[in-house]
Amino acid sequence: MMRELLTDPFYEIIRKYDRCVIEYCLMKDDAPYREMPSHKEAVLFAMRRAIDRSKEAADDLCPWSYDMDTAKATPVDAASFLHAPELLRTDRNGCAFYDCGRNDFPDNEGRIPYWYAFLEPPHGTRYKPDDFRKVNAALFPEGTDALDVCEWTTDWSEYFDDGHEWWGAACWSVYDARLNRYAVLFASATD
């Protein structure tokens, strides 16, 4: 049985980043890890939790539907998933320039990298790559060498529709073998 880890110290850290548009869900499963089927169950669980939270916040029915049967996953190297670009400079308007182009996102399939979702949401933040590293150190406190990461398509739920308009959308699932837990990350926003 899958359950959210509501008291995990990570949630205290991420609350400090109130302009973050990524929705994080940490969970454990009593069942043994089964690779892709386990990832899929974790993503489904996280989407249901996102819908529940939306209903609680809006005191109304959530408009999102989903069809996990159409969701497709691609394994991703943990190092590239957690890559933090180097900040080269910030102009007088606060616009950050990194060692990789920020105008390259979303890609042709509407995908954005994790660092971009954290550092460059549509309404901006003052977060720096060190903030991204700090959040990930809290998210994966036992290190990153035992992570199994999947990037999912975002055409399986209306949750991602706002991001498809312009900024991008993302869905990742991460199994941390050292902690025997899952982290699911959703990102979708528009201006």
C-alpha cells in the first residue's frame, strides 16, 4: 500500500521556497520495488494526491482527469536529472544567464529540465543554483547514487495543460533505493 510521507523533513525545506511551481510528493510503498510498474503506481498516487489537495484548497471539484494508460516513461540518468547549471551573471532586471541556454525550453515535445522548472518559473524567482542543490540534498539525504529516475510524458492529464500553453510541463518519478521511497515531481505553469 502506497502512503505519503507527510512528516518528512523535506516538506519543511520546500515550504521556504514559496515561489516554486514544482509539486513534490514523497511516498513509501509496502510492496517490493518492481521498477516501471512501481514508478507508474507512484505517479498515479501522486496525481490523486494533487487532485485531493486541489479540492481541499478550492473547496470545489477538481477539473483534472487522467489516463495513466497513455503515460509513457523514459529512464533518465540521475546525474543529468539533478544537473544544476552554473549561473554566469544576472542582469539589472534580475534575469539570470546560465552556462546553458534558458531559451532552449521547452523542447520540441514541451519538456523542461528539472533545474529549469525550479529556477525559471513563468513569474520568476530569485532562486539560485545553490538553492536547487539545497532542495535536492534534502530530497535525497542519503545521496544520489541509488536513484532510479523516470521522465514521463505529460499528455495524460489536464493537470499539465497550463504548461503546454507556453512554459512547459514535466513529470518525474524517482525511486530512492537507500531510503526505499519514491519522489514524484510535477511541474506545469503559464503566465
